[in-house]
Amino acid sequence: MRSRQRMFAAVMRLLLKCLRLGRRRRFKLVRQVEQLWHYGHLCLRSLLYNSFTNGDVVLDSLFEPVYWLVDHVTRWFGVVFVALVIGLTSSIVAIVYICLLPLILQTYTPAWICWHLAYGHWNLIMIVFHYYMAITTSPGHPPQAKNNLTGVSICRKCIAPKPARTHHCSICNRCVLKMDHHCPWLNNCVGHYNHRYFFSFCLFMTMGCIYCSISGWEMFRDAYAAIERMKLLEKERLQVAANQTYYQTPPPTFSFRQRAFHKSVVYLWVLCSSVALALGALTLWHAALITRGETSIERHINRKERQRLQKKGKVFRNPYSYGSWDNWKVFLGVDVPRHWLTRVLLPSPHLPHGTGLSWDLPPCVMEQRAPLLAI
């Protein structure tokens, strides 16, 4: 009996000893892993240390492959987007001339005919002119030499002078004067020399789409009802053909011309309404930016600067804003009252104020502010 107790006690002591050894080894292994982790973390921080690193920098670094892919895809697909714009616009114009214009000439009064012909062709000319100019006009690039450029920084990507309001386009791989954004639908950057063409194209295209949607609403309803009636009659014709007897005749069928006419009207109205909503929102957004005297890129920069100064109890003032009305006059190049007709309501290839390298006060603003300065 005693021998059994001694044996049992010896086994228990051996088991406890093994457990203590296993626990020590496990704790030792955990400590080694923690030391390796801290050592690796310290080495990584020492190799990649940057006092300016924050969450935004890390996020941009993680998304850098995505940015690279978008830049290269946008660069190669720019021609496809331009062809798509030209193709869709041409299809709408063709439907208007082939399907709607003969109907307008037959059913409308002479006054309405004159209105549709005058407004429609004026709007079409403005769209074609401003889109062509926005595509073919260079947005403007700073000179590579540092001659006669004062108070400029150096672009860290192209290692060239970077005047005020100039930003680097990663798609074009060049600095652009007063850059707003790179537009894939133009296959071009929107900058100092073609910003007005881009906005005018958006505005007149939106106006044209709204005009087509409103004037073609009744035609769209009739065409949609006719297409639904075609579907019902086609279903009835198939049923009659399946159960046809000697005395039954199939219902009348629509001709190819009738089907094409109704489907073209529905296509025109749906496309114009969709473009009017999407492009109208973009036009309103850019109109708000122009009213504040800033570009899309400057809006983000000014917002951060406004928040930074607000924390210090200061008020931010945009140095390139001359007031809402004057901002529009500077943007559109309106120096005298007659320019509202010759430069805004009619196609005009006039250049914007300034060279994009320096931002002196435009003449139209100086004339209005001279009395205030004199006082």
C-alpha cells in the first residue's frame, strides 16, 4: 500500500515538473516572438521614418497602384470617349433632322417653326464650336526655363518651374497652368486657355438636352405608347398564327419605318434626359466654383487652408477672387458690355485674361475698383 502511494506521488511530482518546464518553454517562446516583433518594427520604422508621414500619406501609398492604373487607362481610352461623345451627339442630330424636323415643318405654326430652327441651330453651332476648341486648344504649360519667372516653386515630378495655380497632371505627365482637372471626354486637360471652352460646352450641351427633352415630351409619350401597342399586336399575331383557321386573319403589322421612327424618338428622349441630369449637375458645380474664383483643385486646397486659419482665429481670403460678378466677367473675358453678345452668346476664340504665369488684376476689375482705391 505504501509502495503504491510512493509511486503515485513520484508520478505526480514528475507530471508537475513537466508542466512547469512546458510552461517555462512556452513563456520563453512567447518572449522571443515579442522581441523579434519589436525588433522588426523598430528596424522598419528606422528605415522608413518620415516626420511628415500620417494616415493620408499611408493611404495614398496604398492606393498608388490604383492611381497608376486609372491614369494609364484614362490616357489610352481618351480617344474612345471623344469618339463616343461625337457618335452620340451625331445620332441625336441625325434623328432630329430625319424624324422630327419633317414633322415639325408639317404640323407646327410658322412662329414655332422659326423658333425651333433658330434656337436649335444656334445651340448646335455653340456645342460643336466649344467642344472642338476644348479638344484642340492646349490648356497651357509653364516654360521649362526659369527666365522672367519670379516667386515660383519647382515641381517635384517634372523638375521644372511651377507658377501659382499650376499643378502637375499625372495623365499628361506635364504641369498645366491653372489646372482644373483632366477630362477624359475631351482627352485633354482643362486649364487656363481652354477652361472657358469646357464650361461653355457643358452649358450649351445641357441647354440642348433640356430643349430636346421638353420639346419632345409629347412625342416621347406617343412613341412609347405606340411601341407598347406594337408589342401587344405582335403577341396577338403570334397567337393567331399558332391557332389560325380558315376564317381568321392576323392583325395588321407595323412597317420597319414606323418601328424605327418610334424607337428613335424614345432613344432621343431617354439619352437627352439622362445627359441633361448628369451634365447639368456638373455644370452647376463648375458654375459655383467660377463664382468663388477657384478651380476644382483649388477648392480642396482652399478648404484645408480655411480650416487651418479658422483654428488660429483668422479668416481665409481667396487672392484670385474678385467678387461673384467680376469673377464671371474675368472668366468669360467680358471687358465691355457688347462682349456679352460677341464673346458669350456667339462663338468667340478670344484668349483669357493673363498668361497663366502671373495673376495681375484684370482691366474689367481695375476699372470698377479704381474709385474705391481713390477713396
